Amino acid sequence: MDYKNGFVIIFVLILSIIFEYLKKRKMNAMFEANDVKTESEKIGSVLLIIAHPDDEIMFWTPTIKALIANNIKMKILCLSNGNYDGLGEIREKEFDNVSRALNFPDNQILNIPELQDNIKQKWNPSIVSQQIEEFLKENQDVKTILTFDKNGVTKHPNHISCYDGLNYYLQYHKYDCKNKGIKIFTLDSFHFALQYTFIAPFLSVMFKSYGYFSMTFFSSYKWMSIYESQFNLLRKAHVIMSGYSYANSYNKLDY
């Protein structure tokens, strides 16, 4: 029995060392900008582009935890106030409360007619691009951009519009982004069934160059609870069971 216990302890220690190494290596790969001279320029800030308030917690908690642990600043551009059910003003306040809890003071949430929460309609990519352009002009320290991939995790048209709008922006500003050494990463989408098996997101992080994982759902649950208007049984089940509470893997967007 002692021999078996000792083996388990050694195995856990080795696994922990491997995890710590992978976390550090992946963090360096993602959040260090190219062709910069000083340490502050090297890291810069990370911009997360999302569609609705609570997307950042539903899908990006492992990354947020990694940034906080490494003292890297994140700025969130939320393109709508989630007013689909008429709770937009409440969700704006909840977004601000979450921003304070995360200590991310430079977040911005929009409420413009062209970018309203709509589960059936994509947004005009030129309008999304315009909002990204204005945000980046006011936040010159951004060195990394994160957003959804072309499938938007849940195939929500507003999620997909974040990706489309960023690509539209790059059509006209890619050389400016290159000159500033900005890296862009899109969050991997998985089939709905695989999202709740833990296996696919976890293995994706293990074997891809870019990603981060978390061993618990506690942070997701705590931060999601601040969104009181959204914290129903479905959301509670999501933050406990979804692979996105435990792992984020990314593809680098070459432009």
C-alpha cells in the first residue's frame, strides 16, 4: 500500500511539473509580441473581442486566470450589451462589476443600433471593424488580440461576427498590425458533444502550441455568479461541465 501511495504521489508531482512547464511555454508563445525591444513593449496588453457580456467568463476563464497569474493586462471589447431579452442595462452594470472583480479597468461595452444581440442575424463586418479600429487607436499598447474562430464556439451569429469583423479590419490594417507586432489568436470551437466531455479541449491544449488550462471550475462559477441576471441553472451547469471552463486552445491567425 505504501509503495502504491508513493507511486501516485510521484506521478502527481511529475504531472504537475509537466503542466507548469506547458503553461509557461504556451504563455510565452502567445503573449510575447515580435520584434520589440523593451519588456513593456514585449508583453503589452491583450485585447479580447466578444459579442455579449458573460462571453468572457463562459469561454475564456482559463486564459483570464493565466493573464492574472502572470500580471498581463487584458482589455475586453464587448460589441453588444446583450439586450435580446430587454436586460441590456442590467447586463452592462454586471459587465462593469465583473471588470472590477477581474481588475481589468479598461474594458468597453457597446450599445449601438447596428450591433444588437440577435441569435438569428450576423452583424455587418464593416461596423464591427470600425469599432475595433476605434478601440485600437485609443489603446496603442495592445500586442495580442483574442476572439472567436469562424464557428463562434456555439455557432451564434454574433460570435461569428466577431471573427468576420476582425478579418474585415485586417483587410485594411494588416500592415499596421504587423508593424506593431500584434499577434492574433482565435479560440478553437468543438462539436457541442465534445465541449462537455472535457477530453477534446484538454487534449487540444496539450498538443497544440497555443493554449491554457485550469484544473478547477471555481473561478468560472464565482465570476459567472456576478452576472445575476444570467446565472440560471443552464449557466451553472455550463460553467461546471463545459470544457471551456478548464481549457482554451487557439489557432494563430496569419495575416
